[in-house]
Amino acid sequence: MTASSIAARRHAAPAGTSRGGIAKRRGAVRADRDGDLMMDAPGRGRGKIGKAGARTSTGSAGTPLAARTADSRGARNLERLTAGLGGVSRPRASNSQKPLKEIKITGWSGNKAKASDDGGVSTLIAWLEKRATTRNGAAKKAVKIKKSRVDGETLVISVNEDDVPAVLRVNGFVFAGVNIAMERPRSMSPETSQSGAGHELKRLLTSVIDRRYNSSTKLLDLRDLAHDPEIAATGLFNEKESTRAKFFPALMKVCEGIFGTLQQRKEAVLSITLENNEIPSTTAITTIAPTFPDLKNLDLSNNQFRDIASLEGWKLKFRHLEHLVLSGNPIEQENPDYHATITRWYPGLRFLNGVQVRSEEEAAINIKGVTRALPFPVKGPSFVDQDKVAENFIKNFFPGFDSDRATLANYYYDAQSDFSLSVNTAAMRDPNQQQTGVPQEWDSYIKKSRNLKKVTHLPARMSRHFRGPQAIAECWATLPTTRHPDLAMDPSKWLIECQPIPYVPDPSGQSPLGVSGLLITLHGEYEEIDVPSGQAKKQRSFDRTFVLGPGGGPEGVRVVNDLLTVRAYGGFAAFKPEEENAVSTVAAAPGAPGGITIEVAEQMVVELTKQTGMLPQYSKDCLEQAGWDFNKALETFAAVRQNLPAEYFAQAPVLV
């Protein structure tokens, strides 16, 4: 099939918010011949920090990557790209030699500074320079706006090309009571902010994908890459296995930038061909599976796959795969019975090497019978609450938190009650939401967020730990007004568990070893409310843990400890327990010893996840491949760790 060009996609820079004040403009404002405002006085410093440009053998920057000879530089560039770096920093040329780029700003005209003579333009310019400077990674290197003009409701500013990324990072911030919006310069793509060899490598790989993607057939043609003229000139896909192992992770990283979210990739790419690439195993190409997990057609023909072990890295991946081609590989002669294993790995597979192995109906039944992507069936919550103490507490607490927090704090908390808040800015979002790129705006929570991995200084830790009803109520008063779903009307939006726990401190002092209490864990969602209008302005998910003990309040219950975690909205689909007769992935796992129960397997997955940092589903796959031998699974992980993509690992929360 012939690949056609794919149109370049541009993505807006992520927006954030800020509550910083407005800096006053210093110095006189000058105009050039065109009437544009000149924002710099003569002789002012304009130094900045930038990434290094790509160098040729003579040391010059900007030479196209294709003009270089095949050497170790290609491997180094690949390593930089896969690590998310654009090159090695070095001093830049004077900004006066850099071209200017125009950025259009809207939403600013209704600001509180509009009463000034220029409608707040000078104040906005000064504020933008200050904000951009503090966000460019080099506080002493000031970002300067060279020109500005007002075009109707739009403010057009001109900055050095290298300063564009720093200015765009202020997109969506609050200036004098209004959110500003910025439009990326048309002549710049999101990757322009990354200079040097890494950026040129991205441009090369983007060009390769543009030429090899067919939008009409949704085919990504990656066949015979070693003989692609543009790639061959760089030496990136040479005979070195180490370099080749880094090529595909880099290529997949660029694919994610081009094709967007997982859902967008699912719709854009249905087929991939890797024909004639001399690939000996899935180790070098393993990142294709998490990047395009919903492939329907995969061509691996004319490579060097010799046995089932060489394909095992993709076992149980590509759950929706319908057609697989392995012809022209040594496995056909050395392991002629591989067909049975392959069809077992892919329950929805209908064609293998062009030969039908299942009917469409059989494939549909198999896919329906396979357990979901989670490693184990989701069980219902455990709620042990004989006297309905926890039930009454929950029913009263959240309506009170939404309506009268001060009264609630005095009702359930005493002088020894503790509360702390944590913000998880890296939590997974609901995949069904369309606007996953909307900024979350954590300003109302960040200063109260207490995370011991990030907040390392004792005074800061102590200042974010609240004890007693007055301190807790004062902290709650700074948080946005909320509205939680009604437990009776929307029980599916909650996951609540309760277990009795011993050794809860006795406030009366009569039991030195403590008394029995309750541990309540809740997962749910809430809306932040705009008080004047009463309308919801933001939806979030939360996790909350309470330790309840006996107290002297009206209900005889006090909150010993209250820990609240706030995160982006993640939906509630994971709360729904699976059917009791659902197929167990552990019981059905190929090669699992008969003595491995679901409970034992769960513990093994949890422990392997803890030791490796992988997501549970990948820990389970690793254990399956090791025959549920835990030590062997650890050895397997250690052997392939360097080749695993970032998607295999749990994204650590941004601790603030």
C-alpha cells in the first residue's frame, strides 16, 4: 500500500493559572515608525538561556540532520529524545540576531487595569514579562517583549523566537481578574521550543511519519526503514542493536505527539506494517504496543523472529488484533506449531498469515469473555459497620462539608483531631472526557497541600498540618465551595469501605492501649461551585480517609485523623464491581501453576508492582511470562528494564 502525507498537527500549549500580582511598568514607552510600541529602552540587557543547536563537523549550527554521516551521534540524539531532552545547553547568540515572532492575546480587554490611559496594555506587558521570565527556567535571564499593538480586542506582541515558549507558558493565566488566551505563532510548531540535535531528530521522525502514514487506509507503513533515504543518511537505523532499540521508542514518542490521545490514536491508526526490518524480537519494538494498543492489523513479515520466545513481549497485547502476518520469518521452519500459541494469545484474531483461524462470531465471543484491562476482577466494597456509626457519619459529613464547614469542624473534631490535604496533579483523567487538556487550576489547594516527599523542610510540613477544630475550619474556609453527589440518588459515583481497627487513642485516658475505632476510605467526586451563580465551574475526583474513635460530641464520635487527596476528575467506571461469574484473568492465565490462587496471585502482582514501579497489568504480564515464579519475574524485569517505555510505569504524582 502507498502511504500519503499527513497534515501537520498543532497543539496549543498547556494552560495554567496564577494568582500573582501585577507588576508596574518601569521606564518610558516608545513607538517605532510603524506605531508599534517598543518595550525596551536602549542598552538594556536582553540575555536569555536556550538549548544548543545541532552542530556539523565544523561546529556550525542548523545543518540538516540528513547531511550528517552515520556515527554514534545518532544514538546519542535518540537517547536524548527518549529522555525528553532537546539537546545540551550552551550560550545563545545575542537576541538582537534572533527573528521576532508575533503572539496574539485575547481575553485581556476586560481587566481591572483598563481604566489607565492605554487600557492596561503597559501593565499587561510588564506582567507578561515578569511571568514569562520566572517560568523560563532562568530567573536572571529576562524575557522582553519588543513590540506591541492593539488590534480591536486583540493585543499583538512581538518577542524573540527563543522566548516564545516561555511566553506561551503563561497562556490561560489570570491577569487582573481575567483569563488571557494566546495563539501560537503560525510559523512555529510546538516542537520549536526544543532546539539542537534533539529537535532536528524530532523533525526527521515527523517527516518519516508524514510520508509513511496513509490517512485513507489508516495505515502506518514502517517497512524497510533501514533503506529509507532520509533515515539511512543519519545512521539512526544501522546495524547496532542498541541504536535500533532506541529508534522505535523515539518514533513512538513522536507518534504520540502527532496522533494525540489514546482515543485519537485508536481512530487514526488501524494497521501497522513492520515488514523487512530484520527485527529479531519484540524487545526493540515493544513500545508500539502501549502507543497503539487497539491495532486491528499487524504485519511482521520478513523479519528474524525465530521462536515463540521472540514474540512473547507482545503476548496478550493488542486485544483487538484481527489480522497478523508472520510469514517470511524463521519461526515458520524452526517452530511450525506456533499457530496454536498465537491464536491463544490473541482471542479476537481471525486471520493469521492470510488464513482464517476463527469466524467473526467466534472472535466476538472470545473478546466478550476476556476480562477487562484490569489485572483482576473488581470486587465490591467491604463495609463492616454493625451499629451504623460509619453510615450515619458519612450521611452527615458531606452535606455539612458542602454547606457549613465551621459547624461541621466543631461537631466532629476535637483538640487532638488532625487534618491534612494533598494534591495529586498527575492522576489519570477520565478517558471518556473530551477536553482532557483543560488546565486544572490548583491554586486554591497548592499552598495547603502537604506531601512529605516534596515538602522536606520541617517548618513547611508543620505549617500544613492542621490540628483542632479552629485550625481545620480555617483551612477548609480557604478551599473552594463544593457540591458532592447525593449518596441516595447517585450511589454509583461513590466507593466506600469501612473496617474496624484497634488501638485508636482513647481521649479519656482510661485505656492506655487504645480502643476500637473505624477506618473509612472513600473515593468519589465533587463539583466546585461558583457561589454567586450557584453553577458548577470545575469537576474533580477525591480520595478521603477517616479514622473514627469515641468522642464527647453529640453522636459520641470524633474524627481522629482526616486525610484528603484531591485530583483531576477520573470518572467512576472503576468503582463498578464485575460480575461474579466473570472470567478470572489469573485462573485463565496460560502457564499459571495450579496452586496459584487468586489471592496469592494478587499479592504477587502487588509486590512486583511495588518493587518495579510498573503498572499492575504489566506486573501481571511479567509474572505470567515467568510462570508465576516471583524471583524469575524480577530477573526478567531487570533484563529488559532499559527498553521499557515510560507508559509501563506508574506516573509518580507531582508532589507539592
